[in-house]
Amino acid sequence: MGLAKSEIFTAEQNEIANFAKAFGHPARVAILQHLFKVNACICGDLVQEIGLAQPTISQHLKELKQLGLIKGTIDGTSVCYCIDTDNWEKMKSKMGTLLHLNIPSKTDCC
């Protein structure tokens, strides 16, 4: 599906799909888990914790920040990242709506 096709879907469908991108790579999952564990983190610590190269970690941090799930503040030459709690709660609510859909008890499918 091309990027131009996103307009045929609802805002909520696009928002859920964007949030789902955060879980589309195990490095981003590991970064989120680590940020929850320590409640704040300097990027250099993530390199040691995750075991990936600095540019790779930076790219995943950029993606998570664009998705709104983390935020960062500049402290000298380092950037300190943490979970954006408001957006995290929003993501949980939106994803929960999808994940709590139930399969009808009787189906004649497959």
C-alpha cells in the first residue's frame, strides 16, 4: 500500500497503524522496555544496554519520537529520553480498542 492511500482510511485507523510501527522492530521494543525500567535514559546508556551501534539506536529513537511515544531533552552534548506518558496512555487506549474486539462465538468461516 502506497503512502498516498492512507487518506482512504479513518484517522483512528491511521493512528493505530502509526502506533503499531513502534512495535515493528525488536530494538524499539527493547528501547521502550529499558526506558520504562529506568524512567529516563541518556542515549549512550542505550547503546550499552541494547548492544546496537549509536547510529542505529539514534534512528530508532528518532522513529519513537516521531511517533510521539518518547520525548527528549538536551543536556549538554547528550539527549535524555523518557516515555511521553500522555501519548503512551493515548496509544494504549487506541490500541486497546482494536485489541479488545471479540470474535463472534459462532462462525462459519474457514
